[in-house]
Amino acid sequence: MEYQLELIDVAKQYKDFLAVDRVNMQIKKGEIVSFLGASGCGKTTTLRMIAGLIEPTRGMIKIEGRAMNGIPPYKRDISMVFQNYALFPHLSVYENIVYGLKTRKIKDKKVLMKKAREMMDLVQLHGVENRLPKELSGGQQQRVSLARAMIVNPKVMLFDEPLSNLDAKLREKTRVEIRNLLKRMNITAIYVTHDQEEALTISDRIAVMNKGVIEQITEPMELYKTPATKFIADFVGHANLFEGNMGVETGEFCQFLCNSGKVLYVKKDTGAKRENSALIIRPENLIVSKKPIEYKNNVFKGRIEAKIFLGSTMRLLINLGEKKEIEADIHAKDIFPCEAGEDLFVYLPEEKLVFVKA
């Protein structure tokens, strides 16, 4: 199978610093893949190597099966959407949008105008074609940047944290629009972000990077439900972490001996190793009650340290003793009166405990 984009053992070394370490990835036509990670993890360096702005120290980058090593950016048939939009301030909206077509020697004014109108309709920019970028809102400038990048129908589109300058509400709307546009035009895209919600919303797959390495690449739901490592579990969403070692088997369960002193029971097929293991459980999967919970395993008494109202949920910070604090999310319809300092019971369902690499 020929992939639209391939990264084969790609690495970037800066003197004594390894920024990217042997990244391997295959991306199909029309697929949207996000690089997610904290600052300095290597995601932007990888993006810039794909763009041709940086040459890899080792490895190969292919677009439609053709090696790109040594090929300059303008010959790679890619488009890039930047964090600061990078619009030409002295050019009108129309002139910014058709700029890429002009650099490709398309000079017919009717063709340019037709394509520009198609793109402006697509990104919902009406009646602003003669304005300068400074006369537009941040959201409109981002749409111009998108239209300029997409009008040339690139083989690969690259996004470098394009929504970080927009306010929260506009970000939510724009990321859905970007995904819909890319899918409508069947454009392959690499999207770099440190915002987990953005990555979960826009991506077909997410590659989580840490210290120059891809720790896991998979679909958004799989990434959230079954993170491969402790780092991913903590970085993507909220997770209660229990480190320790597997103990003896008891019927259909195995004991997990937490470093904090507690004993958890997990399903035998959890996949945990005997030593230096870790289990996680998401806050929404905990069951809490003021009354004793009638389950045999994994029921603990704790004290509420704080409660945080999050709109559709209430998050409780609960101290289980032995210096172990966990988070539990209660859905709006299930919220019950409680205050900091009160005791309650917590149940950790065995089937919701997930093994991760410590």
C-alpha cells in the first residue's frame, strides 16, 4: 500500500540534544493525524522536518512514495497554516488567498477569481475580499490563512498550533470547521498541538510525543480509554494512578499491591506485569456515596478535600489516607449535597482499572 506520507526512522540531533528519536509513521490519503505533547517534546521539530524547513539527521520522509530528503519546501507540494496566520499585511484578503496559485504560474484572472470565490464560500468569508488583514478579526484572519493553504490542493497540509491565538469559544467552533473542511476536500493533514481537547476533536489518530519519542499512536477514543503509558494517562484527560506490584490470584481477580499500602482487585486479563506496574482509573468511572457501598472489593472510605463545579459535572478531590488523593467526577443528575471535610465511600470498579506502563 502506498501511503500519502511516511516517516521512516526519522531523527533530529542538535549537538548534544536529541530532539526527535526514530519516529516511524504511515499516513493514508485524507487522514488527519495530530502530534500531541508538551513544549519541547519534538512535535514541532517533526512538523518542520516534514515541511522541509529542517533536514533530518537520519531517516527518510516520503510523500506519495517519493523521498523528500533534500527537497526544498516549495517543491514538496505542501501547505502550512501557522500560529500567527502569516498573512501578507499589505495584500487584500483576495490577494492573500490567491498568492499560492500565482506562485504556481496561474495568471488567468477569471480562474483566480473563480477559485478564490469557491474557497471563500467554503470557509464562509463573504464580503471581505477587499479588506486588509488588519481590518479582520482573529477568526477571519485564520479563515483567510486556511483558504490560502487549501486553494492549491496540497498533497499534505501542516498545522502548527493554528488556534492558540483565538478565544476558547472560537477555538471550539473553528476546530470542528477545520476537520469538516479537510474531510470534504479529502486532504491529508498533520496537526501539531499541546491542547488535548483540540487533538481529540480534530484527529483520526493522535500521536502522543514525549522526549522526542512517539509513546502511542491510535484513535482518540482508544487513546483515552486505554493509554499505553503513565505519561499518556496523565497528559490526556485526568487519571487516578496507582503504582505497585501484582499479587496473588483470587478466583477471577488478581490482587494489586499499591505502593500506598492499599490492595486493589483487578480482572485477570488486565495485562499488568508482576513488578513495577501501574493502574489507572478515570474520575468519571468511580462510584461515590455517603452510604456504605455493598461491593466486595475496591471500596474505600475517604474524606472530601475539595469540590470543583465544572458545569455538567462536579469533581471531588478525595483523600483515601496514606497520602493518596484521588479525583471523582459526578454527573449533574447524580450530584448529591456534600462539603469539604465530610466522609464518603468510593468504589473502584474492577473492569474500569486499566494497566499502563509505569
